[in-house]
Amino acid sequence: MLKQQIQYDMKSAMKSGNKSRLGTIRLIMAAVKQREVDERIELNDEQVLAVLDKMVKQRRDSITQYEQAGRTDLADKESAEIEVIKDYLPEALGDDAITALITEAITSTGASGMADMGKVMGRLKPKIQGRADMGAVSALVKQQLAG
């Protein structure tokens, strides 16, 4: 289970004295625990991946803002956190694989226009979550549905 792997890695980072990695792993565990407490459930791997995906997205947004403000030191810290988080995400999908999955989802749902966007994204999300930027995937789906 992914959550157990993260806990194991946290112990390893403590023992090795890798403070930057340990700090990021603690942030991951805090986000997972927060969601578990909020929803009163035990998160499965898919839900943990959703938390990790959200954390990466937040850090990418922060990097953009820090770079615009000229704070490269903070942007570098966020980039380092993304690298640690990516250790727990599955292998990223290539553009060809994403396009093939989108085409398959459109075909299987019978989507014919923008009104069917939700159906297509609902079909894609479990297959792509954590393996691609969902914002970019959404843009590609819109592009294919529009024409």
C-alpha cells in the first residue's frame, strides 16, 4: 500500500538524517491524515494518489508565482518538494498514450460534444490520475470534443 511505503520512507529519512526529504514526506503524511480526518475514512492508494497529484499542482502554481516575484530560492524549494512527491506517483504517461486514452474514452462513452465532457473526464480520471496533468488532459479533451 502506498501509504505504508510513505511511512516506511519517512522512517528511513529520519534514520539517514535527510532533513529536506523528511520535511516533504511529513507534508505528504499530514495532507493524507488531514483528508482522512476530514472525511472520516481510511484512504486507499487511488485516494492517496489524488492527494499527491493535488500537492504537485499546488507546488507548480507556487513556483510560477515565486518566479514572477523573483524569489528563485522559494521556487527551488518547491521544485525539490515536487521531485520527492513524484517518487510516489506512477510513471508519467507520454503524449501518445494520453491521446489514445482520450480517444478510447470518447468512443466508449459515445461523446459527441462539449456537453459530454464530464462523462469523458469521469472515464479518464482513474486511468490518468497522478500520471499526467489533469488540466492539460482536460484541455486536450476539449480540443477533441470541439472538433
